[in-house]
Amino acid sequence: MTAYFVIANPTAGNGVGAKAIPRIQEILNHHEADYDLTITERPGHGIELAREASASYDVVVAVGGDGTMNEVVNGLMMAKEEGLGSAILGAVAAGRGNDFVDALDLPENLEDGCAALLQGKTRVIDIGLVSGGIVPDGRYFANCVGVGFDAITTIEVKKLPRLGGFLSFLLAVFRTIVLYNDAPVSTVTYDSESLTQASLMISIMNGSRLGGGFIMAPDSKNNDGIFDLCIAQKVSRRRILTLLPHFIKGDQAAQKEIFTARAKNITITSDEGPLPAQTDGEIISESGRRLEIELLPEQLEAICGPLESA
């Protein structure tokens, strides 16, 4: 019988995580699942819990948003490195953006998410490693690294009440348009190529989506062995507004201000000013000036969708 260790973040999604816990327990109890459930108590707690649980459980489940998923991924990767265990990664959405569960083709509603978890379909996924800023020794990520505009948006969205995941991010984008238009000149080295320009936004994608509805890399897959890059040069605030619909549809690559590429190793160096950066919704740089990003292929086995019909 599969043994599950459920790590639930009650603060995810402005309290959505706390509301999800009783229903998850009800569903798992109904199916007589073998599980233990623990609630995170502080930032970083999910890393510790996942690392320890990997030695004793078959599946370690993150319940929360993309930040919670990121902590569990980091704990599982640490356990793997240290030879402590190789548990399967599970994920049940209870956050704002829930972009990682989308990348795994998992349902975003609670009941179907639990059904997919119990269904147990898996695939092996790539993981990224980013170093620099406040994580000089590196932090693993599952979905993305964002530099510039989307990092400031991540800061702003945390200040907002939950209005629905995508709506919260959309409002935060409008606030960021007012607050941020610095776009320092930076050099992006991707494998053997490089690009130097004033970049408003640099997105390194292992998944395809950010912010619950912005399609940054429509063709990206987290098991294809390569990152997708989406880089926007500095533009006016008015032009940002006209570009937004293209990012929602995922057809921004056709716009002249957008540069796309694919690579396994990426270095971003600022030639002027700091590089604000986030990974999986967690801020990793506010004043740093260099980031190194590496793709690690086929690192974790993860529960995935789509959910099969009963």
C-alpha cells in the first residue's frame, strides 16, 4: 500500500491552504489511504519535512502554492543527494498561481487533485538549479526563474488579498507597470550564445505558465531536457499594456520586442544596477548582479495527469 506524507501550508493562497486541509483529510480517509499530514510552521519548514519524509514514505505531497511546491522539491532533491531516499513528488493545488500543477497536467480543483494523487500516474521531470543573490549555494526550482518585471510582480502580489489566482496576478502586473520600468542593461549567456540589452523581463521556463494564466513558453515541457527563454526588451508602459494580451494567449514570440531561445545553461549578469529575481514565486535576489541557472535532467519522479475517467 502506498504511504503518503502530506505537507500542507496553511498560509498558501491567503488561507486557501488552511481551508483545504480538512477536505483533503476527508477524501484520503474515505479512500482509506495510508497517510500522515503535517502543517508547515515557518518559511523553509517544508524543505526540512520533505527531506526527512523521503526516507520513510513512498510519496511526499505538497499542498499549497508554487512556493510550497518549491520547498518540497528542494527537500526531495537534498534527500536524493544525501542518499536518504527517493520519494515520489505529489502536488495538490491550494495557492494563487498553481503553475507547477499545471505543468504536471494536474487538475487545480481539490477533489480532482486528490483523485489524481491516488491514481498514481507518474513521469520523471527535469529540475533547475539557480545560484546567486541570496542563494549563492543554489536553490532548486521546478517551474521558473524570473528576473526583472515578474520578480517585482511577485513582490506586489503578496501584498494583495486573494481575488482569484490570475486576477491577483493581473492586478499586481498593473501595479508593477507603475512601479517598475528600470530594465537595467544585462548580458544573458545561454549555452554558447549571448544577448546584451536593457531587458524589462527575463524568464527561464521549465514549465510553460506564470501567474496562473500568463503563457511564457507555450511549447515548454518539464521533461524535455531544456529550458525555454522568454526575454522582453525595455519598452514603454503603454507598450507593456499592449503586450499583455499576447502573454495571456502565448503568442508573444511574434512581437519584435520579444526574444526567445532554448538552452541548458544560462548566466545573467547585470552591467548596471541590481537584478530582482524570483524562482517558483520566491524572491531570491533584490540587490544581486549575477545569476547562474543549470538544467538537471530527469531528477524527480512526480505524480502527473491527466486524470483518467472513473
